[in-house]
Amino acid sequence: MNSQKTAIYALTAKGADLARSIALDTGAVSYVLERYAEDRDISFTQFLPLIAETFSLYDSHIFIAASGIVVRAIAPHLKSKDIDPAVVVLDQKGQFAISLVSGHLGGANELTRMIAEMIGATAVITTATDCSGVPSIDMIAYDNELEIGDIGLIKHVNAALLDGEKVGVYDPESFLDIEGLSDYFYRVEDAVDLIELRCGVCVDWRVHDLPESVLKIYPQCLRLGVGCRRGVPAVEIRGLIVAVLADHGVAGQSIASMGTIDAKNDEEGMLEFAERMGLEINFFSADELDKIEGTTPSGLVMKHMGVGSVCEAAAMKQAGGQDLIIPKNKSARVTMALAKDFRVKDI
């Protein structure tokens, strides 16, 4: 548990004592009703306005309160299971710890078990896969640091597992670790083999035309390199990249980071593009990029940037110098290239 990203709330005197005990052991932030607060706590007087302010600020929330009060407090702020923070509810005596929201992807189930063990409570986990002792595809993907395409399709795969059916998996590069899970999954040799199944899982950085019964999972193995002229807006950068990915049948969801030359570290369009796409952006010096072999040099880039290649070299630099899967493509003012990081499975 990241202590600075977990908040604990208490509405009673006994709850305040329990909150401080947990906060002391974990370093989490404790919010306590004003009349029961001590110097180490953050005091509050109005519960609902407090939750409206803090709900999006923390990865996890622990409430020492009645479940009904908690539900009414957090309901207006819930968005989706893939982005909602973990919510755990405790009674003031510390007898029960209940995983309420974001049990799998948000980590509430794990947090519930940890807190229960810490204070000697009974952990209450109600997610069906946990209760039945079968694996959940969302947790397997999470543990393998893979991105799930349509969160809504998780339920179809987990439902099949709960019904005792084996689920077919197309994973040509073995990103999804299902070793030891042969009672629940089996591998297929071609993505089209999934089409006629009740449901299936496709793990690939390539685009496949598959029905909604197939859950698409994307390995975070692609590194994007970008170059642009001064003042190019984010929409123009995005336009080239989206078009090129479509032409090559590559899924943008598998791009984990982007890179460029450090002279562009204040380029607003590039920074905005990275933020909108949720990409980590890396800046490299001309010397760093010049050491990358196998790029296509450009006299114009050399003239303006002092290096023969920006987009190809930046992509390959992030990927550990591996070969490009998409060489330099360009529009009037933007260049892009894509490399595959073969180290991802070993990290």
C-alpha cells in the first residue's frame, strides 16, 4: 500500500482510535470528525463535501463507518471499475473488513486482506471469482502489466470460468502467463479460432477483426518516436500517428511510451498529445540519439537538430536499440516511427 495514496476516514471515537492505529502502521492519511480529531489527524465537519474533494486524490480509501453511509457518499463519484479507487469499509470495532469497490483492478480485495490481517478482522470478499476460487482474467492481465481493451467484456470471460468452461487464448508471443492454469485456459494457434467460441481472449499488439465475445488485451511493448516542427498542434501529431498505425494494423493501446529529442521538451503540441494519450514521454539528447544505429538519416533533421534521426532513433532508444516495426513516416510537419521492445516480457 502506498501510504501517501491511501486515506482513512472515521466518524466515531472508536473509529478514530482504529483509524489512527492503521495510519500509524501504514503511514496513511487519517481524516477524523472534528470532535474526535487529534493533532496527527486531518479534521472535518462535513462528510459528503469531504469525500467529493478527496475521492479522486487517493488510490485507496478506507472508511470506518456503516456501509450504507459510505455507499451514499461515494456513489456520485464512481465512474468505471478500471479507474475508480479501491474502497474498503470497516466497522468501528474492527471485526470486519469489507471490499466494496474496485476489488480487482483497484486492489480493494488485496487491501482488505492486508488490513484484516493487520487488525485481526474477518475479510469480506464478494467478487464471484474470489469466492469460487477460480482465476479472474482482469487480475491475470493486471499481474502481467497488460492493458485490457474493453473492461465491460471481462464479465463474459469470468462468467465462463465460473461456469466451469475453459477459455481459449490467442497469445502468439506468450505475454499472458497462464502456466499452471490449464484447468481454465487453453491456447489457440490463430485469432480466428476464437470467433466461434462463447468467449475468448486475444493478447496481441496487432489489430484483429474479432467479435465482442473476444476480450482484447494489449501488451505494453511498443515505443513511439516522434519529431515535429515548432508550433505543430497535438491534433496534427495525432492525425499522422493514428493513420500510420491503421495502415500497419498496429494497436495504439500497446504503445507504452513516446520519445523525442530534448530540444522539444517545451513543445506544447507534443506535450499535449502525450498527456491526452496517457503516454510517458522521454527526451533524449542529440548525442544519445546519434549513437543509435540502423536509422534513416535526414539532412534536414541534421541541419536543425544536430542529429541525423529523431523519430526512429528515439523509438529505438526506448526499445533498447531493437529494430523498428514501423520505420519513419511523415506528414508535412510531423514524423513518427515505432519500435518493439523485446525486453518487456523479461521485466
